[in-house]
Amino acid sequence: MGSRAVTVDADTTGAAGGGAQASFVGGALVLVAGSLFSRLLGATYRLVLPILMGGGMRAAVGMGLYQLAYPMFTVLITLITTGFPLAISKLVAERLAQGDQAGAQRIFRAARAGLPVLGGLFAAMLWIGAPWFARHVADDLQAVLPIRAIAPAILTVSFASAYRGAFQGMGDMVPYAVSQVVEQIGRIAAMFGLVLLLLPLGIQWAAAGAAFGAVVGGVFASASLVVAWRRRVAARWRAVAAEGRRRLTAAFGSVLRLAVPIAAGATLLPVLNVADAAIVPLRLRAAGLGPESIALYGVLTGYAAPLVLAPTVFTAGLAMSLLPAVASAQAAGQHAATKRAVAAGLRLAALVALPSAAGLAVLAGPLPRLLFHTSLAAGPLLAMAPALVFLSLQQTSSGILQALGRPDLPVRNLAVGGAVKVALEWFLVARPGWNVSGAALATSVAFAIACSLNLWEVQRRVPHAIDWGGTVLRPVAACAVMVAAVLAVVHGLRGHVLLQVAAGVACGVGVYGAALLAVGGLRREDLERVPRLGPRIAARLAGAGLLRG
């Protein structure tokens, strides 16, 4: 590609523009698959790394130093990896939908040139500030080496972000998902090799080697995306007149204006987690609890929260895939298509989130006993289960509002919910009988507020797009039937925790699916959006008279 601007042929335009709107569910499933596999690899390295560091107390120190490198790195990398790909995808999708292929390429070229500069600045900030962070944040000067080792990863990942945003804008999620897996493989291979190589120099060097794996992972991700770009896109593009620097600067400015509020919203969740870490143990001690306050905080954040957040991997992928679909339809003036995409996205999020939350609530007793060998998580899990529904719809509606050109609204709404969460936590956690269940309830209330405000804004901008009957009432009715059936199973298998969970999940899936069909909560178009198997299943169910629409 060199320094030339390029455009796409006519047949590519259709795939990139209209195709994004038609296949966002398939794109979401691809992203979910990539994310799940990447997380599986991540879980593996966390088991192996302490062994490679020699085990025992020495490995514990090494893992601690490795983790100390992450707090500031996470904040800076979030700005690059969330806001910018979503902003690029929206702008590219809009340009392609309008037939402005050169404009779409201008956005990509500007991002590809500007993001590494911004990433380099962030990396330099972290490198130079490493001694300050180690002294005042990590409280251990041994962390300087791991912090500096991980800093260049911001630069390597920033280059990948430009390509990920462009592919996302075209509705082609396969390279994005593949790059996630490739990044994790490169990261783990480098971590293991460097830890073994550097361990003789000291445990802080081993921790630095593990941290440097993120740099190598970013290089692997960027390389995979460049190869995918040349194979899937560049060969079909033709060169046009080179763009002037001023036009590219203006294009990057439009990316920046959209990316900043999106990134600000993404950083709000880590900020709320920091607030949890400060408030919950403090208020537990105010209630008269001693050392067990840290254990209860661990039950909240290490047991209950991961179970609630796990199903949102689907709605996170759905929101990412939905954004270019809505943006392209809106930019093309296809109001009916915009309405259909908004309605389908919210309905699919609800169809997954509602039974997941209901299942967690019903199994709040046996599930923590099976997984964590404790019943302490039952109360927090029950109180936080509704947050799964509200967070899923908040994620999906945030993607819609970002696609409609209002990325500031989800930030504002989440900030309002976050303020309520902090106030409720301060009041409830210290009250007898509540403790961390109060913090869990505050989380549910916070996301209920943010979700409600988002949906109100979506309804204002896309009138009549939200089908409350199909999105909420029918799935809730199906969930009620499911809950009754699962409660009967759990009650009948008391004393057998494994059987309670296994039979409860199997019963819940079967009963929810049957009840959803019975009340007309599943539509033919919902299934037809699922690639390959979806249309076949839809045809058979429709032939049996079991599907609406």
C-alpha cells in the first residue's frame, strides 16, 4: 500500500457496507469465539507461570511484581484498545455506506499513522514515570523493571488497533478474532521463554520478562492483521491520488473526537473497581469486622462478580459488531434498517441475559459451593444477578448510541449510575446483615440506572425501535417457567451439589427454549441471523409452526 490512498471496487463496497448490517450476529459470534479462546489461553499461562518461576514464595514475589506492572498500563492501553477501534469502525462503516470509499481509506490511513504516535507517547510516559509509579502506586521499587518492560506494548498494540477498527467497520470480524488468539499465543510463548532465560538474573528480571510478553503479543497481533489486510482487502483495492497531510490530520481529528468519549466510558469501570477496593473493606471495618473484611471483599470480587460477568462476553461482542451495522444503515439514510438492527440487537441481548441472570439467581446456593467450596458467595451472587441483565443491555445500547454519533451519552449515564453505586455502597455495606451483599445490590442498581437512561436515549433517537413485548415481556415469561422448573430440580436434589448444578443447567436450557417458543419470544429472523445452522433450524421450526415472523 505504501503511502498511496486507495479505494475499493464496487463489489467490495457492498460487502463492507450493507454486509455489516446484515451479519452483525455472525460477527458477534466470531468475536465471542476469539475472546473465549484467548481467555482460555490466558487462564493457562496463569497456572504455568508460577511453576516456571520456581514455585513457593519466590514465585509469589515474581507474580506480585508482574501484577504490579498492570494498573497504570491497563488505564493507558484501554484508551488505545477500546475507544479508537470503535471510533474507526463507525467512521469507516459510515463512509462505505455513503459510497465514499476514499473517505473510508482516509480514516484508516490517518489512524494507522496517528495511533502509533499516540501509543508511543503513552509508552514513553509509562517508561519515564516507572520509578514514580513503583514508589507511589506499587510501593515497591522492584516494580520499575516490569513496568518499563511492559510499556512498549502500548505502542505495538496501538498499530493493531487501527487495523482492528477498519476490519470491524467493514463487518469482517474474523481477522479481529484471529488477531486476539495470535496475540495471546505470541505473548505466552515470549513470557515462558523470557522467564526461563532471565530467572537466573533475579526474580524481578523474570517478572520483567513475563511483562515483556505483552510487547511481543502486540507485534504478533499487528503482523497477523497486516497479513489479513493484504489478503482480504488490499488486493482488491486500486490506487487513487495521494492524500495531503492536512486531510489526513483532519481525518485523525474526527477519529480522536469520537474515540475520547468512548475511551472515557471504558475507563469508568476500572475507576468504579478502584472505588470498590477503597470503600467496601473500609465500610466492613466500620461495621465491626476485622481481618475477615478482606476475605469478604474477595468473595464479592473473586467469586460472585466473575460469575455475573462471564455471560457478558456475548453482549460485548454483540455491541462491537452492532456499532458498524447501525452506523452504516444510519449513514445511508436507511431508517427501517436502522430500526431493525437496533431492535434485533437489544432483543438478542435480552434473550441471552435474562435466562443467564435467572439461572445464576436460582443456583446462587449450590453453584458457589461447587466451584469455590463456600456458601459465602450465595448472598452477593443473588443480589448481583440482576446486574447481568442491566449490564448486557447497557453494553448493547451503548454501542447503538455510539453508532448514532452520541458516545457522550453512555459515559454520562454510567457516571450517574456509578455515583449512585458509591453512595449506596457507603450506606449498605456497613449495615448489619448486608455487608458485601449491599455492594452487590448497589452494582445492580447502578447498572439498572445506566441501562434505563441509555434505553430512553435510544428510544428518543430511533422511535418505536424497542419492542418491549418481544424484548422483555415474552422472555421474562419464559424465564418464569424456567425458574419454576429449575427450583423444583434443585429442591429435589438437595445434598447433591454437582447434580443440582448440572441438572439445573440442563433443565433450564431446555425449559427456557421450549417456553420461549411457546410464548412466541423467538422470531424466525433471530435464528436466521445466526450463520449456517440458524437458517436451517429456523426453517424446521417454522415448518412446525413454532416460530413467529
